Amino acid sequence: MNAKSLVACAALLMGVAFVAPQASAAGVQSDVVGYTTIKMDADKWYMIGTPFTALDGAKTVRINDLFRADFQTRDSMRVLDTNSNTYTVYFWNGNADGQKGAWVEKSARNPVPTEATIGPGQAVYIQKTKDAAATTLTLAGKVEATTVEFGLDTTGSWSQVVAVWPTDTALNDIVWTGMKTRDSIRILNSDLNEYSVYYWNGKAKEGQGAWVEGSSRNPTPSTRIVKAGEAMFVNKLDAGKATLLAK
């Protein structure tokens, strides 16, 4: 995928909060539940991924269960399919799902909510229409560090991912595996409407490898901070799976 063809989107304005643990039936373990809110303004793109896992342990979650808020009809969502390198587009229909509103397929006039799902660490684009009111989206779930796998076994790939951990984390404090020199990451800047680009240098950080700025030959690890829920485009030049883990 040509980086210039990627849809421009806005960075996140968010805060993270935690609520009291929920005791398990056995009274031994407990789950910490967290939530984060994201304000989305009209005529902007947002690249969003939840930094939480599902409370019921499900491996995938319906986009209509995860991304519910006071959206306006014709707001849209785009989900990248790494295998085909294409986006599936969904539209918000405020009259769907018994007037509660829902994401639908093909047209904002479609009354049938989609059953599409996404997995842990998968991010989406949401576009607010030009004349829409601002939307505040709340994402919630279990606070649980989770390894996110991406990439393809047969060819290089683009993946739209997010770290599943609800705190701001230095890009180079995230644990990465499977990256090679000249692989790259792009993170959107909403004000400048452009990507900040980082390259993997396998010799940086005393041979451990690190994300650097400007060129993969730069030996100095980047100090970039990735916000909780801030999504990243990762371009793997070669075939092979990779992982990220923030905690």
C-alpha cells in the first residue's frame, strides 16, 4: 500500500480511568475494569482502537457493541483487511436498531445493523461528517496486557494495530518481535494532517532493535510516546508474523 493513499485521520483526545475490581465467583481473582473517553469533532478522521479486552473473554467483539455513541447518520467507519489490503466501509444509521442507531453496511439508509467484528489490537477509522455534532465515545473493558499479532506468512503487509494496555507508553518500551530493519510505523498527527514515520533499526539499543526517526540508519531510539488507544500503521516489508505487547 502506498502510504500517500492511506486515508488521513486525526489523533486521539483521551483520558483513561479505572473502576473498582469485580470479584470472581471464587473470591480469589478479580478483574480490573477500565474505560476511556474520546471526543470526536465534525469533519475529522479518527484512528481508534480499544486498549481493553472483552469482559467475557471473547476473542472478537462486534463493532456495534464496541463503538456505540451519539454518532450522526452518515458518519462512517473503515476497517482494514490486511489480507486483501482493502477497507470495508460501514455507515452510522441513527434510525437502525430500534432508533438507537447502529453501524450498517453499504449505505446509511440500510436499516440492518452489521454483525462485523474485530479482534484484540485491531484498530478502525471513524470519519465524522462535515456538519455533524461532536461525539464522545466511551470504550470500556478489562485491563489486561495482551499480545497483538499481525503480519502475513506469505508476503509483506500493512496492519492497523493498537497496543492493548490502557496507559500512555513509549514506543520503544512496547515489546516488539518479528520486526526487521527498514520496517516502518506511521502515527497520525491531527493538526498537521500527516504521518510521523518511524523505522526499525535492528542494531539500535545495543543490538536489541528499536524504532528510530528519519532513517533506519539512525542509531538513536525515538522517544515517541504512544497514547492509550492511539493506533499505528505498521508496514512489514517481508513476509512473517510479528507481535507487540505493552504493559
